[in-house]
Amino acid sequence: MANSKKPGGLREMLESMYSVIALLFILVACVELCDAAAAVDVYRLIQYDMSGSPFGSRFAALNHHAASLHFPPGVDLSRTVLIIPLRELNITFVREYINQKNPLGGLLVLLPEVLSFKTGGNKQVHEKEKMKNLLAELERLLVHSNIPYPVYFAFENDEIDTVLADIKKNDLMGQPATATTGGYKFVIPTTEPKKVASPTMTNIQGWLSGLKTDGDANQLPTIAIVASYDTFGAAPALSVGSNSNGSGIVALLEIARLFSLLYSNPKTRGRYNLLFGLTSGGPYNYNGTQKWLRSFDQRLRESIDYAICLNSIGSWDNELWIHVSKPPENAYIKQIFEGLSNVAEELDLKVGLKHKKINISNPRVAWEHEQFSRLRVTAATLSELSVTPELLESTGGLFDTRSYFQI
Ligand SMILES: *[C@@H]1O[C@H](CO)[C@@H](O)[C@H](O)[C@H]1NC(C)=O
Ligand SMILES: *[C@@H]1O[C@H](CO)[C@@H](O)[C@H](O)[C@H]1NC(C)=O
Ligand SMILES: CC(=O)N[C@H]1CO[C@H](CO)[C@@H](O)[C@@H]1O
Ligand SMILES: CC(=O)N[C@H]1CO[C@H](CO)[C@@H](O)[C@@H]1O
């Protein structure tokens, strides 16, 4: 059935994912005029292939003079690193610069400290919202471009702000940094990154046996609760995916904790087996989920009445969606929808049902439950997202951190 036809584009993409979670630091050094130097942690832009085309940036090493956005028009930046704080970023300029393939030595984007997990969110809510949108737009741009120079992210701190102020002062005096005029230099001494053979997909599962008074618990029906834990973002080390899909994982762990308490006592043990799955490869069409499901023996697969997949449920606004690929009239879908609707009503929330058929010949698997559907197991995804995300969209980008969702 479905699986014998493996979509080629998807496989190609996965096989060419690169190892990118390497923490480097940038050395900021004064040239000639002073001898100060500072080291700042930096996070490199991701690199990956999709259907044979390269995206992100394959470059890592840097050794160029630094400049701010205040450079004179027409100046050659091919041996210059532009340092741009997010709050000053002109996205139109960056987009044009990238699309026109203008030469640049490198790009360093300074993220506000609020993004880092050390500081809380004491900035204004709307300032935060503005930054979030700007960062999302920048991230989309970078992730979908092929950039021929190194791109790094760093968090602002006093040290780098002082350096930036100095650089700006120089630039405003019309003295861009060069070997002869002095100024600052950015140095990242590293070798160029290598491709990793192929990523390992690791799924984690848990099991609670239901209570069957007469006979084998294996004969009971099973309900699966599933959440995917992988993220994808412009800087992998910064893509924690608090909402997408940290929120689903947190909910799953809490559900597992509560049910393991209930199931530890025969009086409160349900007549369902419960299967918990933490799956990998979510951003890549839920490939880990596919691997997990295929590892089931037939009896287990057939015992599953339905699976509920949890995805991006961390910041919803009074409304959650149940996405399904079986028709709403299906008995299990009805049961899931009615069950959740009843609970929602008590909590004064709303749940809506969205039905979208799967297309077996399309390599794109937008929702986790679709992997179940492809194997004819009834499933639904519970999410705050009402619209089906595109590939690599809503997969835990740079702004998807706790501080952005704490208001
Ligand atoms: C942003 O960049 C664009 C393109 O370079 C430019 O036309 C525009 O004036 C800039 N906006 C601001 C606010 O600097
Ligand atoms: C299913 O997907 C294939 C491949 O992407 C596409 O050519 C076809 O039009 C799709 N069918 C439907 C009914 O959407
Ligand atoms: C496209 C695709 O399906 N890629 C991989 C997903 O995972 C399976 C294992 O379950 C691999 O065999 C595929 O290559
Ligand atoms: C990183 C990411 O895409 N997060 C998503 C989490 O959910 C919110 C709210 O629905 C979306 O706006 C984000 O895109």
C-alpha cells in the first residue's frame, strides 16, 4: 500500500541534511588603533539541501573588517562583515541585498537579549511582537535563500554594543574599516563544515496497559498520544521550539504522568491500553513518525482505535483545531471531536474540526496524523494552527522561545 511508493524528493532532502549544531565564537579585535579584543558566542545559519538544491549558507570561517549599516553607497563590501542589530534591521534592504546577489564578506545579526533564556521578558509587549514578526521574516528569507557568505547570529550584550557603537562612529565619519584605516575585525577561525552522512531518527515510546478482567490486556484497544519533538530554524542551536512543538511534548508528558497514577490502581485503570510516542523528524514530513509506525507489529497497529497528535498548543487564543483526514462521520473521529468539545465547553473554549484528505502520491505530510492515516490508522492532530503549514513552516524557529510567549 502507501509505503511502497516512497516519495523521492523527501528522501533526498533528508539524506542531505547537514550537521549544523556547532557552537562557535567570534573574536572581535581592534586593528591598528587599539589592541582590545572580545569574544562573543555566535550561532551559524543552517545549511541544507532540498531536492538537490542548496539552502542557507555553507560558509563558516570569517576574517574580515566590520561595518555597520551606515556604509557609504557604492562601497565594496566583499571583504566586510555587516553587523546588524535586529532592532535596526531593514528587512527590505536585506532582502534586496540577498536577492540581487550583492557581494558581502559576512553577516552578523544581533538578537535582542530577550530572546535568550537568561533574561526574562520585561520589554514592552508590542515591541516584542514587532521583533517577533521581524525575526520571523528574516528567518524565512535566510532559510529559503542560498547565501554565498557566512551568516551568524549572536545575542546583544554590553561588550558587543560598545564595539558596535565604535564601528558606527567610524562608519559615520566615512571611514569604513580597512587594513589601512584600522577599525574592527571579526574573526571566526574554523574549518568549512562537512556534510553528515544521514541523520538518525530516534523515537521514544511509553506504554500503559489497560485493565482487562477476563484475559490478556493485549486484546484491549489502544489509544495513542503522540507529539513530535524536533525543530527546524535558521540557527539550529537556538531553535528550541517552545510552542512548536515543545508545547505538545509538555502536554504529552503531563498526560502520561496523570494516567500512570490512575493506571497504578486497578480501580482507576481504564479499559484502553495507552501508547505514548515522542517522535522525531517532524519538520521533515514527520519522517520519524513514519519510521515509528512501521516498527509496530501488525497486531499493535490494528489494536489502535485512534491516535491523537499534539502540535503547537502553547499560545492559542481560546480556539483549538482538530485536523483529521478521515471524514467527520467516522465513528472514532466523532468520538474524539465530541469528547474534546465537551471538555472544551466546560472550560469555555472552542474546538473546531478541519477535514483534509491525504494524498498518497504527494510527498508532503503536513500533519503528524497523516502518517497514521497513510497506514490506515485513525488519527487526529490537535493544534492551535488552523491553516496547514508549508514545509519547514511553524517548526520552531528563532522566535519560538518561551520569552516570546510569556506576556
Ligand atoms: C530600507 O531599505 C530600502 C531598500 O534599500 C530603502 O529604500 C528604505 O528607505 C529603507 N528604509 C529605511 C527606514 O531606512
Ligand atoms: C496529489 O499529489 C500529486 C503529487 O503532488 C499531485 O500531482 C496531484 O494533483 C494530487 N492530487 C490531488 C487530488 O490533489
Ligand atoms: C522520504 C523518506 O521517507 N525518508 C526516510 C524516512 O524514514 C524511512 C525509515 O522509516 C527511511 O527509509 C526513508 O528513507
Ligand atoms: C515557530 C513557529 O512557527 N511557531 C508557531 C507556533 O504557533 C504560533 C501560533 O499559532 C504560530 O504563529 C507560530 O508560527
